[in-house]
Amino acid sequence: MLELYQAEGCPYSKKVRKQMQALGLSYVAHNPRTHGGEVRDEQAHERLIELGGEDQIPFLVDPERDESLYESDDIVQYLDRHYGDTGGT
């Protein structure tokens, strides 16, 4: 299942969530910190850095394809390419 490391108040995270919902994707949302950087979930924050090497959100993990990426625009393009009508699973 897709995993999204994000923050509720972050406009970039919102963009990714909106696209995931538009595509009807199931995912697990992790909220390691606020948009301003205050750590809220120490375990999720440590895992974010362990998986991606950066304290940056949004961060998508796709274990099915062994892919992970930052940057909302890149994530949206990835989702469209692999999970959109033409990408399929």
C-alpha cells in the first residue's frame, strides 16, 4: 500500500492527497511533523529520514514498485503515470 509522509497544513501535501483521492487510491498517511517543522510523531519522523534521507514532505513510498520520491509535482506525475487511467495496475 502507498505511504504518504505529509502534514495536514502543508499545501504541497494537500496537492498530493487531492490527486490520490481523485485516482481512488488507498494509502496510509503519516504525519511526522507540522508544515512549520515541529515534530509531532517521533517514530514517523525517524522513519521518514531513514527511508528518504531528508526531513522533507510530502514524501511518497510505493513499496509495490520499490519507489520513493519527494516534491509534490513529481509525486503527482508519478501517480498519474502508474495509477491513472492509462497507467493502471
